[in-house]
Amino acid sequence: MKKLILFVLLLNSALRLLAQPTITTAQLPFAGLAYINSVDSSYTASIPAGGAMQTWNFSTLLTQDDLDSIGFINAAATPYVNDFPGANLAANSTTDSIYSYFITNANGFYFKGIYFYGSNLPFPVNINKLVFNPANLSIPTPFTYNNTLTSFYRFVLDVDTGSAPYLRIISRTNQAFVAAGYGTVQLPSSASYSNCLRIKVTETTYDSILVDALGFGIYIPFSNSISQSTIYNFLRQAQPSLILSIN
């Protein structure tokens, strides 16, 4: 009888290790969470296959390229929260003079936008914020193996050129989420993470430039473009959840 009980306990333990993970709100960022990340821009290998109980070996990734850190704080404690309705998390990069705003709720983790408070703006004209409406869904919840989801995010920028013609930029991105694999992820320094869910995100972006030639507020389409990108996010059932992202 003791041997049977021991066997059952060992079997249950093994099944838990192989169980397919489900990403829930418990794995979403929260105020006080911080992490360090690095970027390996030299990675050129093909994306490994999806499926159940996979082992994804990324142990050869470089970890000292473009090191950066991010820490989440309560959005209400920041000076620009009113420009980003619904935001409840924020992050401040003092190096770049940028506040980033996020939304966490029962449906997932969203990127709401950015506010540039420094003197060196990244745009050729005086645009100091970019607001997504609706927000950019980054991590859907709850989400598990074989789940799919579609979403979209959008922004509109009116460019004040000082005199006619005036410009308006409209960008919409359609997203397709597919959780087509789970298993173990191996990272450099012998780090190994089990119960990881791989979520593939295909984004199709439609950009349009419109022109108000006379300054009457009537914008006429000037140019359109379409682009597509694919992102593979590997998330685990622990904090911090996102351990690897491949574009």
C-alpha cells in the first residue's frame, strides 16, 4: 500500500511538470515588479516547432547586448496619467525621458501609450505623446494551449506643421494570437524554465497619411502602406512571466 501511494504521488508530481500552462492575471505585471532584459540582434536561427511538451533551446543567445531595465509603478502617481484613460500601470525611463503607460485587467496586459517629457522629441515636429485607442494587447488572459484570439490597436496623430498643408497619420494593427506550443525553455547560463506557453502574435499594420491642403479640417488620403510582423512570446506560470520574446 505504501508503494502504491508513493507511485501515485510521483505520478501526480510528474503530471504537474508536464501539465499545459495557463497564463492568468496572476502572471501579469504589477506595481513594484522590475526586471532586466537584453537584446540579441545577431540571432538568425529558424523558429523551432510548436506542439505539446517541447524543449526550446536558446542557450546560445547573447545576454550582454543592449542591457536595459524596467520597473512598473502605479500610474496614478505619475504626472501624465490623465492623457492615458484607463491606465493603471506606468514605467519611467529617465535616460530617454519617456513615461510608458499600461492597462491590466481581466482580459490581459495592454500597452496604452507613451509620453515624451524631455526636450529631444523623436518626431520632427512637436508631438509629445502617442496614445493607442483601443490599447495594444500584449498578453491575453486567460490563455492556454491551442487558444486563439484576434484583437486590434490604433492611433491617430495630427501633425501641426505650422501652416497648411496639415498632416494626419492613422495606423491600425490587426493582431492574431495563437498558443500553439508549450514546454521547457532553455536560456543562457544554464537557466531552464518549465511549463512555458508559446504565444505567436501575427500583426498586420495599415498606415495611412492624410492631408488637409487648405486648413479647413478636411483630410484627403495621400498614401497608404501595409506591413506584417510576427512575434513569439514565451511565458511561464510565475513572476516575471515573460522570459523570452522573438521578433
